[in-house]
Amino acid sequence: MNALQEEEILKEFGKKLQKLRKAKKLSIRNFAYAAELSVSYVQKLEAGLSNPSYTTLLKIIDTLSVDLNHFASEF
């Protein structure tokens, strides 16, 4: 995978995260608190500027009450 592909994947991940968070009617602040992440980090994730670790990904899917397959279905 080249850098351009990785950048596109991170942007799509961020869009999906934001869509799911809003569908659960969670503000960034409330979501970050529930997932034990900082607000600035969630903002970076949603902007496609940060690549979450596996542990962070697990926190995200747990907080959003979705499974990994549902979250990754559009990739």
C-alpha cells in the first residue's frame, strides 16, 4: 500500500466514524469521553489525519456498539 492509498483509507475511516457517531447522537466530546480518548484525537481521526491503533479501534467499536465487520464494511 502506498502513502496515497493509506491517506484515502484514513479519510474514509474518518467519514465513517463521524457518520456512526452522529447516528448515535453523540457529540465529539461525549464520544471521546465514553471511548476514553481526547477530543483533539477524535477530531484528528474524523479528519483522516491519524491512524488509530488496534486498541483504539476496539474502544471506538465498543463505544459505538458496532462490530468490526459493520465498521469496516465500506472499505
